[in-house]
Amino acid sequence: MQADKVAVLGAGSWGTALGRLLAQPDRTVQLWSRRSDLAKDINGYRENRRYLAGVLLPARVRATANLDDVITDASVILLTVPSAALRETARLVAKKGSPDAVIISTCKGIEPSTGKRPSEVLKEELPAAMAERVVVLSGPSHAEEVARDIPTTVVVSSESRAMAEAVQDLLMRPHFRVYTNPDLLGVELGGALKNVIALACGIAEGLGFGDNTKAALVTRGLAEITRLGVAAGAQASTFSGLAGIGDLVVTCTSHHSRNMRFGVLIGKGKKLQAALDAVGQTVEAIRTTEAAYQMAQTLGVEMPIVTQCYRVLLEGVAPSEAVANLMGRLKTHEVEEGVKGWAH
């Protein structure tokens, strides 16, 4: 893919890390920030001190608050904004972006009011020619590690194989390996729903629980994610891949994860807004918990962990009570009915 100019909309940690990744001697990378003071600070210090401190940026990466400068003539547009801002940002891209631009979405969320995935939001807001060129990037990839060239593997998906493979070629580096997966639905659901399980793991840590508890939450959380994904039409195999178990493990076990850190604070007794203020960045788990709960109700899928997270965040149930609710459920089998096993 020929990409002389890349636009990155969103100057947070992930947008900054991807901007650095894509910087080449023959390529301009422009970061768009809503805040002119942040853009000025990035350019002045060659570092995003607010969101990715300690990582120097090459001169080929420039930040600006002028959206026209960023989007005009960009052959690739990366959307690294939070899910709450995706629809509004897509409308701006629809007005100003080239119809030939490749659109890469890194958003890992679900819109609570509609249940729409990022690619569905983009399809609604972008012109048809743009919507056909949407590619989703997901997988276990903390910005703090990608920006320091720590070996990372991710996955891209699209309704177009050609688009997915073009973005694969664009992003591949010796330290950044990219796979493709045709299951767009599964890739997006896996990337979003893992945030809820990371929240649960954080709450468990905040309550003082240990590795046994986290292992149980990751394992049973994956079962819940897979059940909901399959019910929605995704492939079960996707959830055993990078967008599923891969992203789930890294998000549930690392304090790079803002969803995990937020959960720890909730488990320690902080109120929702106080915990958000302490994290200081977008916590996708809040909106995704609401959306996942709504999806589960609509599809008739049992999701005990998601349900208890919903009750803690949106109904004021104490974290300790939520744990008691999970542990006190009626006994059941681990595997689904129909799997080969006992004869009687």
C-alpha cells in the first residue's frame, strides 16, 4: 500500500505509539489532538508527556489541532479515539477525508445505546466508498510496549480481504507482527468484551484476592465472551486467538491496562467518578459492560461475570456482594451439554 501521508486521529497513548510505528523516511505522520496545548507540547518536546511519557518521537511525526491539515490528502486514516467519540469523529472524516483513504479503527468498544460495533458505526456514518475500506485492528498490544519496540502480535480484520492484507503489509515490522482474520464480528467483540473481564480481575485484586481468583475470572470470562460471540454470529475459533484469549490475558494481568487499574480502585471502595479521575484516561469497560449486559439480555445468553460487573457499576452493588453472588450460584458443568463425556 502506498501511504505517503498517514493521519492519526487521537493523540492518546495508542495513537502516539502507532504514529511512531508508522513513521518512515518517505512518510508523514500527523497526530490530531482536540487540545492545541497537547499538540504544542508533543511537538516541542518530541514526546507525548501526558499519555506516553519517556518515548521520543521522530521528527516525521507531527501533532496538530487542525483537523483539515491532518486529513487532507491522507491515504491512511487511523481512528484511535475512544468509542464514545467514534461516531462524531467518523462524521468529521466523512466530510473531510478522501474517499480513497483506508480507514483503520483501533476502537475496542460497543455503543451502549445501539449495541453497534465500531465497524457498524463507521458504516453508518461514512460514505459507501469509505465504508468499504474500513479495517479493524485488535489484539494484545499495550501502547507502552509497542512504543518501545517490545515484540507484539496483533490481528486485523475487514469485510475485504484485500484491505485487511494491505493493512497487514502497512503495519508489519520486525517487532510488530500482524495476522489477518476474516471474522470481523468476532474480532470486534473479543476486543471489546475483554475489558469487562479485566474490570472484574481488577476488582478481585482490589478486594485482596489472588491468582486463583484471576485465573477463574479469565477462564470463565472467556467462556462468557465466546457464548455471546457465537450467539451473535461470530466464529468460536476467533476467541481462542489474538483478539480473544490473547487480548484477554494481557488486559487482565497487566497494570498497563486502565480497565484493570480502574477495577482495582473500585474493589478498594472508590466511587466510580473518583476511580475514573484517578486513572485519568478513558475506561472503555464502563460503556462496554452496559452494552454487553444489554446484548446478553437480548440474545438470551447467560453471562454471570458481566452481570455482576453491571450491577457494581450501574446499580451500586458492593463488590464483595457481587463476588458472593458469583460464588453462590447453583452448581453446573464446566463444558456445554452435548460434549462427549459420561455415558450416564
